[in-house]
Amino acid sequence: MWWTRIRLCWINTLENSLLDGECVTENRASSNPEGAGDLFLIWKVLHNFGKCDTMKPATFDNLQKSFALWQRIFHWREEAQMTAFQDFQRQITEFVFAEDTPQKSDIIFIPGNGYPQMAEHAAQLWRLGYAPYVLPSGRYSVTLGHFAGVLEKKEKYSKDYETEWEFLCHVLMENGVPKEAILREDQATFTYENAICSRQVTDRSGLEIQRGIICCKGHHARRCLMYYQTQFPEARLFVCPSAAEGINRENWYQTEAGIDEVMGEVSRITKQFNLMMK
């Protein structure tokens, strides 16, 4: 790498400039570790050589200047690494946590799950007049074979629900959405099926969807958009996510659980997009 090449060239220059001094043999820097260790050893070399009668003043002055340059390179490298990490973090955040400003639409979609925040957000958007219908979707997780249960706010939503749709429908009604504004889809068992079955429901209902809002988990947003867009290619879809599981666009990289969840989404999006394209 460029860092290693610069370091080796600098150390070789240092060694060559010290070859005439009697103190060189016990202060050679060739086996010196990288980074901050270089700075410490070079400072030690300079300190010892400053006491050597055989050291030429010009050589010592050059070494001091080189040491100052090496300090700047070392700190610049640390700053460059941090900038690269921040750029990567920002790009991942913008990709995974897709988010739009809500617009007047024909319907609000809710992919099935056991968190109430998405349905609460959908109810708020419905009350504000963003769409006349809400379509929660979901039977239960295909991996579990049954509804996983309410995962947050259990004290508020404490009924026994057989499906994700039943749970989300209850959350919507508790937050002011009348039953006649809620469409039914209670067969989907994974996210892509949420999109497929939702399209079947809108077609059977005779609804022409030109614009739609998706209310989903924040770190699930890009994948939901990908699935629903494939089933509603003619529609303009707006993603209006909610935070769940303690993971959001500001903090996902601060915990191991957040990193695993978000980077897992990147992997799933890549693999499933590849399968969808075949």
C-alpha cells in the first residue's frame, strides 16, 4: 500500500543519512513497527545522535526536519482513514435508510412485522390526508410458522393476534383509521410476498396505484422499496420509515447489533436483487 511504500522509503533515507555515525548500529530503524512506533523510535534516534560528536550539524538538522514531516504524514494518514470511514458510513446510511418526504398518494403500504411504529406512522399520515387507503400485509414469518408476537409497546397492544395483518389492523384502528379504509392481505410470509400479495389486493379492488407510500422499518427501507417497486413499476413510491429495534440512521454503526443488521441488509439486497434479475 502507499503508506507502506512511503514509510519504507523514509526509513531507508533515515538509515542512509546516519551511516557515518558511530551510534547507528544500535538505533537502526529497519525493523521498526508501523505508525506511532516509527515516531517514537525516530525521536529516540534523534535524541541519541544529538549527543554524538560524530554527528554533522547539517545531518542532524535534516533529520529533525524529516521527523517533523513524518509526524505530519502520520497524522494526515489518521485523518485520511477517518475521512474514508465517514464517507463509507454515509454512503451505506444513504443506501440502506432510504427516506422520502411524504406526498399525496393513492395508498399506504405496511410490510408485516411485530412492531407497531410503522402502523402508527401510517395512521398519522392517513389522518393528515396523504392517502384514502392503508394496506397492511402479512400472515407471519415463514421461518417461525406463527406470528412472532408484539415486539414493542406490548402494554398498549396486548391482544392475542393470529397474523401480522390482524396486529397492524388493530394498531391502525387504535390510532384513528376506520376499518373501511383498511385493506386486507393476510397471506404473505416474507417481505417480497408482502409486495406481491399487495399488488394482487389492489388489482382485485380495482385500484389504480399511481403513487404510494411505504411505512416500514428504517433499516428495512431500501429492500422494501426494491420489492414494492418491482410490483408497482408504474407507480411513484415514497418511503416514510420509522425507527425500530433501537436502530436508526444516526446510531446504527455504534453497536455490534446495528452493524450486523445494516450490513446484513446490504448483503440481502445484493443477493435478492441478483435473483430477481435472472
